[in-house]
Amino acid sequence: MSQKDKNKDVAVDEVLNAQEQRTSEEKNDKSNPLVELQSELDTEKDRYLRLFAEFENYKKRTSRERIELFKTASQGVMVSLLPVMDDFDRALKEMEKGDADGLLKGVKLISNKLRETLRAKGLEPIGTKQGDVFDAEIHDAVTQIPAPDKKMKGKVIDVLEKGYTLGEKVIRYPKVVIGQ
């Protein structure tokens, strides 16, 4: 046998030995229950952590929704009382023109009590007054009229109906007339 043939045989033997060694290692890995169990444990840990994080997010979301619900639970009642408050405002304006001081004081007392009770429940008027710059985000423009002067263009000329917020949510936008 020549040197070349011997080198080929040695190379073939090395390749065969390497293949046998890999095959035995693969068998050991597959048959090793510890490796399999560790892999399953890692998979289950990952699944558990994801499920736990999802549940925590669910708890936080429902808690926020519950708080929001409590803040605006009385919205229906508040909205139905807004016309009553508007009527009080109109009645007080008319009564101030007349002579009935005793009657005026009584109506003012009832009106103030109603307003303070609603304020305690979270109802706040939106402070819109004549001369404010019109903002489509917080005002409801009923109509536009020619501005009495150039300074009033794009500004509130008259407030027809007050706006209100309940908590941080607007439940009625102020109805305004704006200058053109």
C-alpha cells in the first residue's frame, strides 16, 4: 500500500469516527431526559410569564375602565338637569328686572344649592364668555354674524347656552354665535 492510499484510509476513518461520535451525541441528547425536561420547563416558564403579563394588563385595563365608569355614571342625570339650570338662569335674569326682592332671593338660594350639589358631583361649567377666541374643539357654533368691529372676527359674539364638563369629559359644548 502506498502512502497516498494510507492517507486516504486515515481520512476516511476520521470522517467515519466523527460521524459515529455525532450520532452517539445526538442519541445521548435525545435520550437524556434532563435535557428534554429542561427544554419543556423553559417553554412552560415562557408561557407562564406571558400569561401572567397578559393578566396584569387585563387587571389594569378593567380597573381604569371601572374608575372611568364611576366618574361618568351620573352623566345621564347631569345631562337631564342641564335644562333646569338653564331655566334657573333665565328666571333669575327676568326676576332681577322686576320688584320681587324676596322671591329673587329665594330662587337664587335654590339655584345656588342646585349648582353646588352638582359641582360636588363633578359637574363644572365651561368658562366661555363674549370675546373669547372661537375654538371648534370646545365650542359649538350655532351661527355666524358680521362682526361689530374687526377685533371680534373669529371670536365669540354671544353665548347662547353654557357648556359643561363632568370630570374631564365634556357632556355639553357651549353654543355660541361667532363673528365673521
